[in-house]
Amino acid sequence: MNLSGLSRSIRLWLIIMIFGFTYVQAQNSTNSIKNSTKNIEKESAFTTKATDFSSKQSKSDDFSSSLVRPETKNQYEKQTRSSNKEWGFYAGSFTVHKDLKGESQKAPVVLFGIRHAWTTKNNPSHRLRYYIDFNPLIIVNYRERRLVQTSPTTTATVGDRKTVFGVGFTPVGLQFNWRNSKKIQPFIAGGFGLALFNKKFPDNRSPLQPDKIGNRFQLMPEFGAGIEIRKSETKSYFIGYKYHHLSNGYTAPLNVGYNTNMVYGGMYFQRGE
């Protein structure tokens, strides 16, 4: 056996294997470096684009913000930041004596009210309040109509004006405002209340009709619309119209509906939470 030739072959194959292994490692290292460089370039390009996009978005936001009127934004922020609990007072009186049933045109109604309100919905487009009213004074001036006998065969209806005084309580009331971020805000409102008067009315009793009498207890539904003017985040004024009804709900022999076209005005103010 030729050992020298075999040794040379082994050495040659070893050299070839070492060279090949070294070449492959070098090639892998080169590819790894190239891939790393490409990834870094891609990440750099992505970061640059993201930065440019963020910059453009920021400029767009700044531009959009510049289009919003600062005073309107500040006014709304103050309104939403202020307390949701409000107090108010108002007064109302009859205007046109036109009645749906025929009686209230002869019965002017005047009322004074104290209000406690809670805002349940508050955003730039609208505002919803739930309110409770207490009426320390309600004045009703009505015309009584009594049937009297003027002769053995004839009768006549006579009457004069009577005034009664009462107090009222409205446990259920809602007011809905539009344009809540504006200074002038139209609204609609309605409620349902109760009243108690110092005398039973109407009182049309006579010897011919001894049971022709109403009640001290009266129901008070109402609805209407108006305008609220915001003076600050804690104060506003309002004026409106409402159709105001008074009747005893058939709890007495005589039930007359006194329907009043009423104009009223008042103020809301806040005292904090």
C-alpha cells in the first residue's frame, strides 16, 4: 500500500473540506450582514415615513384646531366642567285669553316658581334637564256662575269674580335644549304637577244647584317652548311660552279646565356640587 500517496490524498481532502467550510461560513456571514443592513435600512425608512406621517398629522390637527373658535370651545368646556345641579326661579302670567274649553278665558292664572334641575345629558348639540318645581304662590281669578230663581217661573245665571290662592309642586319636568355650545339656545319643556288652594273652586253653588262646586286639589300639566341665554358657565336667563292647565280631575261634582296661554321668564344659577 502506498502510504505516502494516501497521506497526500487525505491532506488534500482535508484542505478542500476546510476551505469549503471556511467559504460557506464567510458567505453566510456576508449574507447575514447584507440582510441586517437591509433590515436596518427598511426600519429606518419606516421610521422616517412614520415620523413624516406623525408630523403631517400633527400639522393637520393643529390646523383643524385653529379652525375651532377658541371662545366657543372654551365656553363649552366651561359649561361641561360646571356643576350639573342648578337652581332657578321664574314667574309667569296669562297672555291671550283664548281657551280650548271656554272657561279659562275668564280665569287669569299667575304663578311664581322655584326650580331645582339636574342635567342628565350634556354635549355640544343638546342638553337635557330633569327639574322639580315648587310654586309658593299661585293666583287664580275666576268668574263664578250661579243659577238663581228670579221669579216663580224664571231663572237667571249671575256671577262675579272670585280670587283663590294656592301652592303647587311639580315633581316631573323635562327641558330639552338645542345648540348647547351656543349662547342662545332654543328649548322645549313640559311637566306635570299638583296644586292645593285655600278654597274650593269653582264655586257655583246656589239653592237650585247646591252641589255645583269644585275642589281645593288641582292637577297642573303644562308644556311649551322658549329660549335660554347663557351669560356664563354658572348663570343663564330664559323666557318662554307654555300652555298651563288646571282642573281637579273629576274629584268633585264640578270640574272645569282652566287653560292659560302663559308667558314666563326666569334665571338658572349654579352653586356647585
